[in-house]
Amino acid sequence: MKSTGFGCTEAPRGMLWHRYAFHADGTVKTARIVPPTSQNQARIC
């Protein structure tokens, strides 16, 4: 069965977002991880 999962956790620099899609055999098809640094990039520069 194909499936997706997502979540977020509190990290020292902010929220850490992650999302995963899986093939029917349970292996990871795609993974997207958005760390706090990329969310705050506009304010850093």
C-alpha cells in the first residue's frame, strides 16, 4: 500500500518539518525535510 507521512518537531532554532512518501513495498519514494535555517533564511541575510 502506498502511503505518505508528515510531521514537525521543535528544534533549537525553530520548527523542523518533514514529509515522506513510500512505495507499496515500504521503501521511501521521496523525502522532504525543511530545517529551521531555510525557514529563517530571509531574516539571516
